[in-house]
Amino acid sequence: MTAALQHDLVSPRIEERLRKGELTGAQVEAFREFLDRVDRDLLHHRIITDNAYTRWFRDGQASDAQLIHFVRQFSVFSNQFLVAALLRVINAPSLQQARAAKEILMNELGVIYRRTDGKASLARTDDEATKDREGDPELVSTEGTVDGGIFRFRAAHFEWLLAVGEALGLGFDELGKRRHGRPYTLRFCDELQRLYGNEDGQIAEGASFAVENWAAAGFWQELEDGLLQIKAARLPGLKVAFFTWHNRVEAQHAGHTMDELEGVFFEPQFDESRFFQGAREVLDAIAVFWDGLEDDRLHGLTG
């Protein structure tokens, strides 16, 4: 069973609701069957289990030109994701779901997660290498809520990507804009807006669940592995905090979507078919992006 579904099929929260009589045995059994289908039909999508581009990238063999091409295309997706995330907030079918969407959007824009469990955040350090690897404690946290968090310009994810581009000779005007996107990148961005930000809450819920579980399934680790090898071998000034931080935080996002899914599944208006439609179509769009990068790589296209 995929990591996001390691609940012995259902979480203790569901078992507790069953014990209290808030849910029937038939409802819980239907949820188990639903999770089985999610695991079988969504979380084993080939772009989650077999991403050819990131599998190649993890070995650290990308040339400077290939690395620049990757960072530019990834920056377009990352920056344009803000549009989809805002639509997700605007079109959310409930206040709870709107707030969950805001957690992601506001953190992307630079609001630092505030821990609410009483545990300390990252220990302060003046060591720049540690800051790049683990994240500057003044700018990052992987747990908590944006409610009451501090906004900093430098905590915006796109600004971290600018730091990646700087070591490659890429400036602000060379990253993140639609005009820099290859057709497959723009297709991915447009599909994110259509599905992740859809006015139909069932389609948007499916797309959100699929996006967050794709992000938590390992591709960030493969990107981090490759970048750290490139940094050690020939580009010591390469900043990798954007990728190392996302590698750590995405499991929390996937957990949020699982919590959200437990809430919406038992609502009377939940439509399983539209949920799966949104999830499948966004996974296919994700595949278009990575397949496009892989095709460019195989054909030597880097501009």
C-alpha cells in the first residue's frame, strides 16, 4: 500500500467514528473499497511509479545546458501553479477546504508555517551549507499552519528557485513566465488550473488528492539526489534549498489531503466518478510534463 494510505486501510479516526456510531459498518466498508480503488487506479499511475526523467536525473549526469532547461521549465510550472492554487481557494466548496487550500497557497507565497505542537523549529545556524541543505530556519518550516505565521519575501518558493537559477546564470526575467514554457509545460499548467482549480468540487478534490500524492511519491528525492551530486562534482555555488525543502514538506501535504478525503467521502454529495475523473486527468497532465522533458532530453533539445 502506498505511503499515503498506510492506515491499515482506514485511519484510527474512522475507527473511532464507527465505534461512536457516527458511521455504519457498511459506510466504513465502502470507504475501504474506495481506498483500494484509489491505490490501484491512481497511486499506481505510471508517472508516480515510473518517471523516466527523474530516474535519469537522480544520477547527476545532467549537463549545464540540460540543467538550465530543466530549471527553466520547472520554474514555469512552479510559478504558474500559483494561479491554480488561487482558483482552488476561490472555488472551494466549503470553508474547511478553502482553508486547506490557503495553507498551500500562502506558504508558496512566503508565509512560513507556524508550529502548534510546542516543538522547536529548525535550530538556528550561520552555516550557509547547512541552510542550503536543511533550509534557513528564518525562512522555512515543514510543519504547522500559516495561520499566525510570518510572511517574508525571501520565503516565497519562487525566490528560492531564483537562487537556483542564479548559479546557472539565469535571472528573474528568464524564469517563471509563460513565454519560457515549452508546449508540454504550458499544457500541464493549463490542466492544473482546469482541474485543481475546478469549480466542480468533486473534480478539484480528485485533482488535489492526486497532485499531493504524486508530489509525496519520491520524485523530489530523485531531483534532490541528482542536484546534490552536480553540486558536489562541479557547481558548488548551486543552491538546492527549494528542492530539499519540498522533498521534506510534501508528505505533510499528502497527509492533509488524506484527512480532507476522509471528510468529503462521507458527505451526501460526494461523487466517486467525478473524483476519479479529476485525479486521472491531472495525473495524465503531469505525465505530459515529465514525458516532454524526457523527450527533449533524448532529442538534445535544451532551448
